[in-house]
Amino acid sequence: MRQKTRFVCVSDTHGYTPSEAGFKLPAGDVLIHAGDLTNNGSLKELRRTMDWICKADFEIKIIVGGNHDVTLDPAFYKEHGQSFHDQHLEDSHHCLKLITESPSVILLRHEPALIRLTRAGGPNTVFKIFGSPYSQSQGNWAFGYESNEAAALWGQIPIDTDIVITHTPPQSHCDQKPNGMFVGCVALRSALSLIRPHLAVCGHVHEGRGYERVRWRGRLTNTETETETETQPVSDSVDHIIRGILPPVGSKKQSLVDLTGKRDKRLDNEGFSHPGQRQHDLADTQPMSSASLGSESSAGVPEKASPRNLLSVHPSLGAGSPGSSSRGFDYALQTLRKETCIVNAAVVSTSWPHQGGKRFNSPIIVDLELPVWQGDHAVTIG
């Protein structure tokens, strides 16, 4: 059995509240913020943003940082903080703690999590998510990476991930600048073509706001060796892209993306990451304690506190990255995954210097069918 789960997606709010941006936050089950909560990472901006996020009536709110959220990248801020805040430096640990002190908020810092919705009257669904703040930007900004690091970076996304949240968009999907250039990440696009999540949410490129339904053409093959079975993509190209049409800026209509078949064609993607026989594997990883906030895991990813909805959050969670050893499961999963909905949820609609003044987009609502959990297991895999 599957139930509709409503995700309300925003990104690039840059310190503005919903009222300042001219919209009322729609109702939903899960709020996703894909980075750039602030304009320069100050504690004051973070407080303003977290105030409306924490008050919002969602069972859970999932956040990643962005290149403007400089205080959420402690190593970067330690080296470059003065160029943003002169002599009035912030405490990165305090800023991170502010993000995570609400039990309904999950901050993902290039890491996966398995989430089970439990609110009475809610969908009671379960899904595996991966969130990352990384992006490539001109100039000196937080969470940056070099092109030669990109494949290894995005290769860390577990192949059985249902939903991917990244600040950067993938190349050629919701990433076009006014000059016509596509500025998203090529390596992220390749990773998505292999993983084929149901939903990928991003931001960063303000003018790329919107959504696309991407049908992947690449098929996976098994290559047997004496020691293991390798699962490899034949191609990362696509069969078909449908660019969605949303209400124009200023419209009072909701920007709704229906993937359930009620209003639009149902998402052609049956491979969920948590069939009953594997659910215990995913849940065995223990949640991180609040005392570990700001410490480094063995993979170099800062660990954080875990609210009750978060079954586990750890770089090694689940079937693993595209290089995982659980090949048979990976291959079976991928044969069912054919389509991904990619959403750029940027709220600020123009980039600096904002010629003609700042304009704002409304949130993008995504209705997605997910498996219902029962006890410690999902009821169905498809």
C-alpha cells in the first residue's frame, strides 16, 4: 500500500520570510529547504529563517545549507569568515546548533537518512533521503568543490535513495541562466541517472526555478567477475524530458506538481529503497546523539542530533553508494526505476545584482506516492 505524501519545497530564501516574499506557506507533510537560508550566514539571518521554519506546521522539515550559508561550513568560515563578517565573527557551532535544536528539523550535511512519518492522521510513509549543501560558484563561497572532485563527491549518494536534495542543480536540468548557459553539475547529473530517485530537489540557479520529469534511457547491465557482480550504466542520456508549466510569478494559484496520477501522469518509478526484507538493515544504524553535533564521522561528515522521525543518519546507511557490494539488490531496484522529477525551488527569482528589483517565487508543492510502513517494515516495495 502506498499513500500520497505532500512535500513543500523551497530554496534560496536568502533571509526573507514567506510574508516578505509575498506568499503563505502551503500545508503539507514535509518541508524541504534546499539551501541558501541566508544571504551571508549571520546568526541574525539564521534566527529569522529558523523562526518561520520551526513554526511551520509540518511533521518534519529537512534542510541543507547553501553557498551563502557560510557559518554552516565551519572549516570554510574559520579560514574566510573575516571577508564576510569583518571582526564580528560568528560562532559556527552556535549557528549549527540553532538549526538543529528543533526536534522537527533535520539538517543534512552530505549524508543520507531514513525517515518514517508517524503523525496521527498523516500518510505514515517511509523514505530514504540524501541531502548535500555542495555547489560550485564563482568567487569564494561555502561548500565549494573542484570539478575533479565532483564524481567522487556525488558517488557517495547511496544508490537506493528515494529523494535527493542538493543545493546545486544537475547539469542541463533546471539550471539555465538568462544568457542560455547551463551551469549545473555534470557529475551530479550522471549520479542521478544511475540512482534514478523519485524526486530531486535543488536551487542555487534562481532563474532555473521550475520542474522537469526526466525519463532515463540508460539501462543497467551486470558484468560478472570472479569476485563480484558489477552493476554499471550503459548511458546517462534520457529518453524524454517534460518541462513542467507552473503559474507565473505573482499568481495566487499553487505551484503543484502531481506525481500520483490524480491530476497528471503518475511517476513511472516503482523501485522503493526499503522492501520489508531489507528494512532492518537500514534501521540497524543507530541515530547520532546530540553530543556528537559538530564532531567528525569517520567519513569526515559532521554528525548531528536525530529527532524521533529519523531512524538513522550516517554516511554508510543502506545499500551504499553506486560502488556498493549489494549488487543484486541494486540491479533489481534499478530495473524498476525509469523516471525522476527534478525540482528547482528557488524563491528569490533573480540573481545579484537583481536588475529591476528582487522578485519572488512561491513554493513548489510535490505530491508523491510512497510506501506505508507497518511496525518496522514498509508494507510494499512498489
